[in-house]
Amino acid sequence: MVSEDDDKPEHTDEIAIDELDGDDKPTEEADRPEPHVPDESPTRPFQRPRMSSPSVSEAGIDPAEIGPSVHDFDSVGMHLEAVPQPSGNGNPLMTDPSIELPEPLDTLVAGGMMEADTLLTPDTPWRSLHPVSLAVNLLPRAWATVRNMWPILLFIFLGGEGFGFRLAELMIVLIFTLASVWNTFIHWATLRYRMHQGRLEINTGLLNKQSRTIDPARIQNVELVQNLFHSWAGLVELRIDTAGELSTEGLLSALSVEDATELRDQLARVGSLTSSDDESEVIEPIVSMGIPEILAFGLTQRTIGTVAVIAIVGFEFMNQAGPEVAREVSQNLQPSTIIAALMLAFVGSWAVSALTSIFRFYGYRMTRLDDAVRTTQGLTTKRNVEIPLSKVQMVRTDEPLVRRMMGYGTVLIETAGLGVVEGQVRQAEGMVPMVEAEELSAVTACTVPHANVDPWTTPLRPAHPRSLYRAIVAASVRACVFIAIGFTFLGYLKWLTVALLPMALIGAWLDWAKQGWLVTPNSIVSRRGFFNRRTFILSRDKLQSVHVVQGPFMRLHGLSRVVVRVAGSQVSLPETGAEDTAWLEDALS
Amino acid sequence: MHDSTDAKSLDPKAVMLWRMQRLIRLLVVTIPMLIAVGIAAASVVRSELVIVLVITLIAVNGVLAISWPALEYGAFRYAVRDEDLLVQSGVLFKRWSSIPHNRIQHVDTRQGPMERIFGLSRLLVFTAAGMSADGSIPGLRTAEAERLRDLLSRRGGDDGV
């Protein structure tokens, strides 16, 4: 166990603000109704996510022992005391509009409390979510849960032998839906937030209480989401990502638009975000997308998975219709019919993909602010994401073959924050779906300004020639495995699988030929792939660690692979020879 | 993959520790598993063949358990340089890692029961890059591990997150 004193220098960033206003602590301490603290601390399970200052939780046990490090104790005291006593202590379920702030305080806050004000005020009032937000969130959340369980639902309605079996599955769906409704309710009823002493504090939870303190300087990105219901009610959901856990660290769902804007501005004054006052500094929108471009994006998404699902569902339907029908259909099945069905499936999945991208990206616009990029997108659910440029860890461009031939590419901006959006991990926080090929370098340049590199005009260093041998051997082995499987299981079609071998070899060669890497004084660039060309650009001041790996076969050829890691992801460079690797080791460490 | 001049090796006792760990794993996991698989296979294939195969596998594993740790020990180097921590490891799959001091988020020392008997510890270095440790140095004398932990965790700076 590291002692408290050892611990401090590491966390200077964290406690800096607390130390700033250490002067006025004594007066605060006098003002505070002391008896509350010992009363409450035992009943409060300390699940503080602020791992960085273990001394805080220790301080919570016995305030008297702390002495000099009052500021730590103080921040705990604030939490305890500030949980609204009538509702927060006994029964938070009794929350009602009476918790809403009294008028004078409200106007004080809305009147634009400056950074200095929040730093000096002994106690900032807690604010709760908008009263209407519960009603607004219930339906979409329940729907999202049901939608995420579509395989089960499909099974219930298509398959299912006995009635009892179906009932059990319906119960599962129901339980999950109820759980999601309950979570929504708890979130609405117990969440209290405030901007206090330069930090955003969020308390939630009924049984497992959680108080979270977010340092605005650590915010990786802020997302304002407004689905159809939100926009009808004039509400907005605020999602704040820091580099911690796998979920959105600060979720406020939902606030009125004014409250959300105000909170964002307050965060902006202390942290690295841009406040709405600075909107005038907006440099021209970097990218905006029309409907044709959005459609093109949808059409060039991968669709094979969707086709498989449609095929399976169709097959299932046929079985449901009755075994005789299925037999009849399969007997009358001509190759042309199969091809037509497949075409239909492709067209269908393309249509679905195009439609979803319209919903997602309608009105897409990316603007560059002074030191951040902001994207706005969405037809029914509007999203507004702001990413401070100082937090961009890496930029990746994806140019799948079809999209590349159409003259477009996709830019993905990654920060250290990992978000979970609608059940799936979202790695890229910012996405520019369709960028014209000639603008790719401009867009990436503005998202990683420090990198100062243009991989579309600068020639990249190629992968080592001998890595082609390795690629060819690997591709042949893989193709041979498939051919062997084909020969055991397929009939006269088995000779078709032999064609896999030349295809694999050509693929390996194309892939190798398109690889490239570049290390400049400020940046690292790595490019891979022919069918789905990916270019990774990262600024060297974000580098977390550098690794060189070499397997036995690579050693045979004198090759090795350099892997660089940044917060949140890692990038491997193409295989390099001994001299290049040695040079990279020297340059990057 | 070049050697740094000031690179250090691990404590020589690490070889013995790793041998013990591998032998224990062989006795507790590998041999029972091989015997179980062998019994299952004996009903399909000729049992003499299975016996020979199982015994060979156990023997190979035993030889590896004795000899491999020495190779691993020989391949392991670490160095604390001005700007970064260098770790080089691996016999077949070689790995060379450089972790800049200012990117280190925290440093752990860990000691299992076997390691305690030998008076050794493991050092794990974490950066913001991932959930797992970015660099790890096993088989350090406990005092050395603690010295390194204190040395590495004291350096601050911009963590690039």
C-alpha cells in the first residue's frame, strides 16, 4: 500500500483545484452543519469511482483524523451534506418538482456563474433532471431494450414448439424490459448534479449510491443527443466521456436545452471544451453531406451479414409455411431463381443500410472550432458531438474498395474515451462518413493538427519485400484449408474451391503492395489493406508505448513488426527489416 | 532487436522459480489432462500407441519445463533509461518494449506464494493504453522490484490522454 504522501505528487492534476481554494476551507467548515456527517457516513456505501484519491474514502471514515488534508475531507463533506436531505436521505423515490431549485438560486445559476464563482462558493445547489424527462425516456428506452433482443423475438414469433416454451421467452423479454424501465426511473429519480468548485459532480443511485466527480480538463468528448421525443419536449441528453471505464461516465438524461447548454458552457470555462459563446469563431464547416453522399455511404457498407440474416429468415419462413411447400419450392428451384433471390436479398439489405444511414447522418456537418471539432448529424435522433483536439488520440481513414472507386473515404476520430452506445462498444467517437478523396488529407490534417503529415501525397515507406513471402505462405495455407474442407463436403462443386488459391495469392500480393508506413518528427502513419484500405495517423506526442514483436518465422526472414500504443487503441506498422526496425526503435523511444 | 549496454538481467533465482512453476503445472494440470485424453483415445486407437504418445508428450513437457526457463532468463533484459523503461523478452516470440516514464500511470509489484518462497516479485507497469499491463518484469528480487516501482512511479509529466 502506498502511503498517502507518496500518492500525492501523482495526482497533482486532480487536486489542483481543491488546493487553489484551500484558504476558505476553515470558514466553510464552520458553516457546515457538522452533525450530518457522522450520521450519514456509515449508511453510505462508498462506491466512489474516483480511484485516483484513495485518501478521500479513508477520510470519510473519520473526519477528525485528517487534519491538514482538509480539502479531501471537504469534498466528501460536500457530497454528504449536499444530497438533498428530505428526499436523498430517506426515500429518494419521493422526488417531485419540489426538489426543483428555489427561484433565486435558479436565476443565480442561470445568470451565468463564472468559473471563479463556482470555485469560491461554499456550496452550490444540486440540480436534478428535467421532470418531464422520465416520461420522455421511458418509451424509447423500453423500445431499445426490446429491439436489442430481436433474435429472441424472432424465435418466439417464427419458431417455438410448445406454448410454455414461448411464454418462458416472453418472460425473459419482459424482465429485461422491466429492468430497463426501472433503471430509467432510478436514473431520473435519484440523479443530482452540480458544477461545484470547478468540477462536475453527479450523484445517482438508490441502494448503491454513487457519487462521481469529473474534472472538466479530463473530458474526452461531450455528446448532446436529442431523439424525436426529446426534441418534442425541448430536452436533450448529455453524455460525457472521460478516459475511464467502458461506459459513458457522465450521463444526464435529460436536461432542458437551456440547462444543457449552460452546463456545457460551465464545463468549457474550466476544461478543454469550447463554450457556445465562442461559436462565432466557427471556421467554415469542414465537411457537410448531401443525401446522395449519405446514400452512397449506406450502399458501400458491408452487407453480407445482412444478406445472411435475410436468407436465414426466409428459410425459416418457408419451413413455417409447411414442409410440403418447402419441398415443392426446392424442387421447382432453378439456379436463376436462386440468383434472383440472392439479388433481392442484396438489394434489400442495401436498402436497409441506405435507410439507416439516412437516419443516422442526415444533415451531417462537421465544423472546426478554435481547438475542437464538432459534428452534428441525425434525422430523428440528433447528435452533436464535440471533441477537443487535444484529446484526439488517433485518426483512422477507411477506404473500402467500392467507396474508394467512387472517390470517397471515411474518417474516424478516436479519443481515449470508450463509449457504449445502444449496447455496442463505440470505438470511434467522431466519424466523418463520406469525405471526397482529395479532401481526406485536409480533414485529417484538421483533426490531428500536430501530426503535420499528408499520407496521400507523401510517399510512404513500403513493407519489407520479404514480408510478401510470409503473406503468400500464410494465404496459401489458409486457402488450402478451405480447399480441403471443400473437397470433403462439397460434391462436383469442389473444383470451384481450387480457384481460392490464386485468388488468395493475388489478394496477398495486393495487400502487401498497398502497405506502407511513415514516421516523421511529429507523426506516425501506417497503412494496410487493399480491399479495405485503412490508414492510421497519430501524433507522436500521444504515444503511450512502443513494442517490437518478432515470431520465429519473422526471424527467419529477418523481419519484425513495430506496434505503437496510444490510449484506447494500438496500431501495428507493416513488417520491417532489421535496419528499419532499429531505426524505429531509436526514433520512437 | 539490439542489446542496450546498461541492460540488466533478472535475478538468477528466477530460473529455479519458473522451473518449479512449470513442474507444478505439469503435475497438476498437464499430466492428468494427458492421461484423461489418453484413456478416452484408447477406446478408439490401439492402446500401446496411446501409451507411447502420452509418455513422449509428458517427457517432452518435462524437458521443456527444465530447460525453457533458462532460455527465457537468458532472453530477458530490462533497463531504466533517462526517458523510458526498456523491456526485452521472449525466446521464440521476441518482444521489445519501450515505455516512456511520463506515460506510466501506475506501477504494481505482485508476489504469489511461490515467488514469496524465492523472495522474488513481479513488476507490472500500466499506461493509459490498455486494461492490462503494458510492461511486466517477472522474477525481480523483491527489494529491486520495490526500488523500481518507487523510481518509476515518481516520475510525472504529461500523460497524453
